[in-house]
Amino acid sequence: MKNNNEGMLFSDEYQKSLKEQFCYADEDPKYGKRLFFENSGGSLRLKKAAQIKYELEEFPDCPERVRGRGLELAAYVKNGTKEILEIVFGAKSGALVTELTASQTMFQAVGTILENIDWGKNVVTSSLEHPSAFDAVQYHAERTNREFRVVPANQTTGGIDVDEVMKYVDKDTCLLSIMAASNISGNIMNIKEITRRAKEINPDMYIISDAVQHAPHAVIDVEDWGVDVANFAPYKFFGVRGCGYAYVSDRVCSLPHHKLIHKENKVWALGTPAPANFAAMLTVIDYVCEIGAHFTDSTDRRTLYVEGMNRIHMQERGLLHRMLEGTKEVPGLRHIKNVEVYVDTQDLTEKDLIIAMGIKGIECDDCVQKYLEHGVTVFERLNTSPYSKRIVESLGLEAAIRVSPLHCHGRDDVDEFLKITQEIAAKYSA
Ligand SMILES: Cc1ncc(COP(=O)(O)O)c(C=O)c1O
């Protein structure tokens, strides 16, 4: 597949056939027609994911039985665990941590490592991390008396530079946690290179990557990245709320961790699992594999999944390019008077479909309200919120409007957003 700056858009017909598979893609049943460009806060849900979640919740049977309905429910847990590990994470070994949220999986994994290894004087993370990863590392570093180091963001690109990370890592670093992609700037970090270079300094270092924002946009490959931990949240990945998943490597599994004594090291789940959540995630994996099957003849699930995610990624890059540059009929964000695209870079190969922007003279929260009144859902990331203060400030900003469409959106959706932006900027900008 050509790896170009303009991506490769699906045909309109194919894109619409994908959008039809999502619930309420173009309208909210109560609030009416809308463009849902807030997928980073919770993505559009696949109809099949929502349906199976509902259907399976109707059965009272214990999913740990060996016959009848209970056995059927158990199969969703077994297959779901296997497919999330092997197909989504691309893991060849290791185990799955399941919790109510991705944040909880991060705290579990970081705590297990830092509380149990008896070496290492410092830990390193970045200023762009979501609080779940940042705070988990800081909390356990303080508890275990290790120095806590923070790599600053590149304020021009909006990412974390590999060379910068290396300035903070040394032979006494026991844990390095860098997110796979930013939930505010959309930048993709070069995790593979970060891992390679960090392991040159200390081959035993544990490396963690929060992949919550990257998972719905591109392939995760824990083997290729060389990480010990990665996580994602199904509710940001076309699926359902109420669960978070993490891959942990064999060496993390071998450390003491929360588990029932009689269970194997690889079983991190505590208590009865929720088959409906696994079943919903299986529909997400099926969906991505079906996109893959549209473009390749392979029958191997991981190959189909990787192809599907790569096609999604190229579609999203196409949408990102159109958002920024526009067309002859409608100017892109880079060309609309008084619109600012923050940490904008020409090289779109380093971005997921998340844009941080502002309109001069309008406060971000007022602007988000204006968008809502024009039928567009976006979100403001402010330095008054504990979730985004450190992140926006580390990017040199006070606030940003985060615009996050999804691959199932089309050219017409982007053009409509641009026209509305032009209208808001012309009417309200100072
Ligand atoms: C990058 C990133 N990591 C982690 C999280 C936390 O996910 P959860 O709400 O499932 O704990 C989020 C949520 O916004 C996120 O954007």
C-alpha cells in the first residue's frame, strides 16, 4: 500500500456501507441530525457490538460452566481473550489483563512492575501522557522511592521525540512509559524506535505504551514494538463501555500480581468475567477483518485485521488531509481566516485522525457550543481540567478544540464541517 501524505480514501459507496454499520452515525434520536466528531471521547458504536452486548446480558447463566448456555457464554470469554491478545495486540505470548477501564489496567501493570522488581533508581514518562498512565507511574515511583522523570513534548510537532526520550533514560531506568499516540495532538510516537534505543541503554528496562487513542486508528504490534505492556479501551474502539484490556508480557506475568492463588500466573482476571463485553469486542475484530477481506484474499485473521486497520488508517489520513487542505469548493482548516491548527505538521504520516484547533477571538468552550448549535459534536481540552491541563500546557497551549472524526465518515462530512467552521469563524471571530 502506498504510504503517502494524502492517504487513500474509500469509495463513497464503500464508506457509506461502513457507516451504516454504526449506531446513530448521523443523528442522535433525541437531539437530531449531527456530525459526531468526538470519537476520541468515545467512538461511534458498531450496531453488532451494542446488539450482542444486550442479547447476552439477558442470560443469567454463569460463564464458567461446562455445559449448555453457560458453556456457550464461556466460549465468548475464551475466544475473546485469545483474539484480543493475538489479533488486536499481535501478541505471541503474554496474558490479558481485564478491568472495568483502561486506566485500571495501567495501574495494575505499572504497580506490579514497580512494586516487585528490586532494581532501578528512576522511571521515565512523557508530559503528553493521559493521567491514567502518568499518575500510575508517578504514584508507584513515589511509593518505591524512585526518581520520576518527565520527557517534554516537542511544541512544534506535538509529539515526543525519540532523541529527547534518550536524554532522560539511563542504565538505572527500570520503567519507561510512552503513549502510542496523543489523545490531544493526534501525534503517533515511534514506539519501536524508542524501545530499541532504550534497550541499548538498559536491555532489562520495562517498556509500556498506552495505546488507548491509537488502537482505533492503526495496528498495535506488541512484538514489533518490543513492549511489556500496552492497553486499549473498547469504548473508544467501536465497542462498548465498561471494560479495559491490557497485554502484559510473560516476564510481567511472572511477577507477583493480584490473582487467585490457585490460578496460573497468566490469569489476571479476578471474579466472574463478562461474556457480553468479550462478544462485543469480537464483533469489532470481525468488522476490521471484514474491511481487510475487502482488500486481500488472505484467510489468516491477524493478516486480515492488519490489512483492515491499515486501510482504516489510510482512509483517516485522507480525511485528515481534506480537513486541513480542503477542496476547490471549500477551504481547509489551514486556509480559513482566523482558524488555527495547533501543532500542525506537514508530514501526516505521523498523525492519527485527531486535530487540535482554535478560532481566534472565541473561547474554546464557547466555540464548542457554537459547533453544537450547528449540529457538530466536538470537545474542548482546557488547562482548567485535571485531565488536560498538563497536556495542553506542555504543547504550549491554554486550550484546544479537539476534532476527532472516524474512518466511517466521508468526504461530505468533512466538507460540511469545514463549511460550518467557515461560518462560525466569519460570524463570531474577533
Ligand atoms: C490516551 C488515553 N489513555 C487512557 C485513557 C483512559 O481510558 P479509560 O477511560 O478506559 O480508563 C484515555 C481516555 O480518554 C486516553 O485518551
